[in-house]
Amino acid sequence: MTDDSAADLAARRGMETTVYQPAEDSRLLADAAGDHARGRTLEVGTGSGWVAERIAVETDTEVITSDYNPEACRQAHDRGLAAVRADLVAPFRAEAFDTVAFNPPYLPTDPDNEWDDRMERALSGGESGRAVIDPFLGSVGRVLRPGGVVLLLVSSLTGFETVVENAEKQGFDVETIRQESYPFETLSVLRLELP
Ligand SMILES: C[S@@+](CC[C@H](N)C(=O)[O-])C[C@H]1O[C@@H](n2cnc3c(N)ncnc32)[C@H](O)[C@@H]1O
């Protein structure tokens, strides 16, 4: 799986209706995590488990996955990953992880066009695009060990500057560690660390 081209990833995503399949954003997060993940690592919103599997194969971290979607947990489990059904980081104990990675649902969606299924939960970030990102930023600090880091995928569609500001409001130091531009969006990976 790890040598898929972006085109292969996008084609597979288009065929799937229940669980988000790896695409360019997944690959960018996995690339960043290969360099920055360490210690005990949680991938929130793991989807197919592809990012977490790459982290497990390419680093010496202990990887745990979670997702709100039970079918995603099943796909991650089928890859041999520990999978927990969870709303963001709610069930995990305080200071449990050295690294938390998340490729969140981020597409801004008109409330009249919400389609209310599991793929919507994977893609839609509500009207602002930040309906999942903001609660994540508000809760993830609790589960980080001292010196722990968050690796967060952000799209220009979601309001890059606003996400950075909201992360800073939660007390994080913010650094951009990956950035790639595509015809309709620029994808970035932020590294967040509590000072
Ligand atoms: C854009 S997909 C990313 C999937 C995978 N990590 C990847 O990069 O290919 C977002 C994932 O977050 C999950 N998700 C959405 N809201 C969530 C929440 N509140 N708690 C946990 N997972 C959530 C979705 O089910 C979906 O699997």
C-alpha cells in the first residue's frame, strides 16, 4: 500500500461510500508523520487505517487508531492495528500519547446540502469547515504527554490562518512542516506543541 501514486489513491477513494480511502491528504499526513511521529502515537479519524499502517511500518512508534465510524475501525483492525471507536479523543486517559495525528473532515458544506451519512462525517467540516477541527483543538491537549506533538492536516478551503489562530488560542506553538498545492486547494500539515 505504501507506494500508491496519488492518482491510485484518488481513484480508490471515489469507489468507496462508507469509509474514506487514502488520498493526497492522507499521503501528506503519512509523509509528515514518518518524520515527526515518535513514542506512543494515536491516529484520530483513521478511516481505512492506511496512514496509521504507514506510521507503524516506517517508524518505531506504537500506533493506536480511532474513528467515529465503526466500519473504519473494522478496516483498521483488519490491517492489524489497534482500533477504538471514539469521538475525537474522548475515551483516552490524560497524557496518554506522545503524538496525535489527524486528517479531519474539512470541506465547508452548505447546511442545506448536508447529506447525512458516514462519508459526510468523513468529509464535511460544517459551514466553516472547522466543525470538527475546533473541538479537536480544544480537547487534544489533554491526552498529550509533556513534550508531545499534534500533526494536523489543514486545507486552504478550511481557512488556514483561522486554524493556526485557533490552535494558538489553545496554547499551541504552531509550525508548518509540509505544504503542497493542488488546482483547488493547498494542503498543509501543522505540527502543534504545547510550550
Ligand atoms: C478525511 S477522513 C481521513 C481518513 C484517514 N485518516 C485518511 O487520512 O485517509 C476523516 C476521518 O475522520 C473520522 N471522523 C469524523 N468525525 C470524527 C470524530 N468526531 N471523531 C473521530 N473520528 C471522526 C471520519 O469517520 C473519517 O474516517
